[in-house]
Amino acid sequence: MEQVIYLDDKDDVASIRERLRRARSKRILLVVPRRCKALSRTLDLKLLRRYAEELSIEVAIVSSNPRTREIAKEEGFPVFLMVSIGKRVRWKGRKGRAHLGWIEPIAAFIVFIGVLAFLLGGAVSILPSTKVTLVPETIDISCSLSVQASPEFDRIDFNSFRIPASVIKEEVEGKASILTTGTKDSPEEKAKGNVIFINKTNSPIVIPKGTVVATSTGTIVRFITTEEANLPGEVGGIARVGVEAVLPGPSGNVGVNIINRVEGPLGLQVRVTNDEPTAGGTAKRVRVVTAVDKERLKDSLLQQLVSSAHSMMEEGLEEGEFVPKDSLRVDYILTEIYDKFVGEEADSLSLEMKAMVSGVVIDEGDARKLVYKVLESKVVEGYELVDRSFLFERGEVTKVDEEERNVTFAVRGSGFVIAKIDSGSVKEAIRGRGLDFAKEYLVENLPLEAEPFIEVEPDWFGRVSYFPFRIEVVIEGI
């Protein structure tokens, strides 16, 4: 009994040899996929033939690939379009017709007795039965289309390549953070120095700790005394006291004789000056939030939300439906909360957001129907498209109209057509004819991919059975 071995596209000659070595039967039907390249060269088939002979096994090829079928026949392999045919008909390759061992002589004897009996009845011409196996010509066809899907379409338009679609919505939320990119100088240490108070009266004056003195030109810089001072009771009496800038930063570093104003009532009694510069006021470079940071963070988080919405949408789709990611858009933002303001000192900026996202749902089945219809339109008279050969591929999205919610994407379809052969016409044309004539007639008048195979049982007269009901026409691939 035949063992069927199915190859896949990735099999090579070495893996095929190994699978034949492990086979449990001496008769193997080797099913070769249409895109399998392992047996696409004459050398591959020669190696397969040699290995089959080493293992003493019979190998037949089952394939719809015209190239594989052609070179397999050249190398003497029996070739079939379908497994069922390979199991049903006799194999005929380089070694000639397969036989049934001890069964065939017994069957021939029984047929002989039957024929003899029928001859005695006067009906010799209707005894022989004929089996005609035909392999119709097959032709590969394909098409590439640009399909437009939109919620505005309510049916498939086979002329303009349009299919209906629908809109789905998801509410999503998330949080994200980024490093800030703005910088500025931030005051760090306060400037310090000394000032001299000068008495403008003849009375002693106490200068309290914390007395405020300042510059009087440009940007006003204020200082406070760090200790109490006593002025002698005479005009021109002086006292030196330490001061510290009120605010930190380099602005407190002032030059000689720049501090010249005393704030408050005490300013009527004393004068002030600094005979040496103040120093020690410093600043550091810090990060701050910028408007660009906010926009960058918002764009990044929106992309995350769109991706999350796409995943959620896909989980709820029916079989065959898909949502192109390019079709998703943010309809509106429900909440948008930043944890920092523009200009605020911060190393990072965070954002919490909730948004409503929508996308376009497309049924791939509609695109398949459209492509199949286009392939059917390419079939010439006398041929028909083989359904099981149809392959559909969905390509990339090429255009999205966010306002109209139209999605344009590429699709491709392929398959093969097979010549239509009318069994009744075949029977009528060859009944009662010699085998050579019948074979020649079929070759010349039918679109065949391989020579017809005619079997007559019992083959007493070398002719096709006269009566059509005694003729069986087997058409491979139908």
C-alpha cells in the first residue's frame, strides 16, 4: 500500500532522502508543495531516482507545479496532480506499468471466462472497459490591487476596488516621564564683606545687628549686618562691621564704594561705604522645564496610548478582521496633568494622560472576495479557476485619510486555471477507435499538460471500448 509523504517549502534533497529512508512502505507518494524548490532542478530528480533505486522503493510525484511535474516525468517518475489519483490509478514510469502480482493472472482468468461467456451470448463488443486519464493544461495567474476601505462604503464595489469598514474606539490612559533639557544659573552661596559706618552727629549711635544697607545704582543689591556696631559720639566717628548679601548668587559680589545707602531712619544719622569688594556669591547650573519638553513628552505619551489602544482593539476583533495601526487617531484628550511648570527647576518632567482613540476595522474577507473576483475575470474561455489554488496576501497600508477615515492598502492574489474538458465529448470522439488513433486525437484536440494515459481491460483488440458507458474518463486536478 502506498505511503504518502508531505514535504514542506523548507525541505531540501538531504531531508527528503532521510524521510524516504525512514519510510515504512516500498511505494511512496511524495507530495511536493507548489513553492518547494527542493525538486525544481533535473539534478535533484536524478539524485532522488538514484536513491530510490538504492532503497528498492517506487516513488511517484504529486505536484501542481508545472516545472516540477515536467522534469519529474523526464526522469521517469509517475506524476499525479492529486494524491487521490495517485492512489487510484496504476503507476507508469521508467520501469513500465506497475502490476498487481498474483492477483492480475487470476483477474485475467476471471475476465477471460466472462468474456468467453459473453462471446457465446453474441455481445463481444461491449465487454472491454476503458479508462482514460487526462491531465489538463494549467496556467498560473495573479493580480495586484490597491484596495480602499472606508466606513462610508456599505458594500463591496468590484469595479472601483472599494470595501466597507467600521470605526472602533477605546479609552486609554498612561503616564510617562522624560529628562528636562532647559538649563539656567541658580544662586547658591551669599556674598560677604565689610562696610564702614560714619557718624553724622555728635552723639554715640548703636548700629543694630540686621541693619540693611544697599547699593543705589543699577540693580539694587541689599546686605544685612552680621553683628552690632557702636559709633563714637562725634561727627566722622566710624565703625567697621561685617555684612552678608540678602540673596544668594553672584549679584552680591559688588565693587569698592558701591554700598552707599542705609535703609530706615538710621540713614539720617549715619553714612555707609565699603572700602573693599564683597565676594563669595556663587551660582550653579540647574535643569529647568521648557515648553519644548512639554510638547516632546506629550507626543511620546500619545504614541504609547495609541499603541495600547491598538492592542486592546485587536483583542476584541472577529476572525479575519484587522485594524491598520496607521488608521488610529486621538479623537480627544480627557485629562492632561504635568507635575512641573515651564521654567521650574527639575531634572525630569512627568505627565499623566487619558485619551479617546479610534481606528478603522477592516474585514480581510471582503478584500479576498474582491481579489478572487478579479482573478476570475482573467480566466480565458475554456478554462476555470481552481478554488484550492487561490492564495491571498495582504500588503502594506499605503495611504490613510484621517478626516474621511479611508484606508488604502495593497493586496495580491494568485492561483492557477485549468482547461475544461467535457468527458462526454471525449467518450464520443474515441469510442471504438484504435488506441494510437485515440491517443493522437486527444493530444491534438485537447489542451493537455501531459500525454493521455489509456488503459483497456481486457486489451484483446487494441481498441477503445465501443459503448460510452464502458469508458471512464479521469481528469486530474478537477
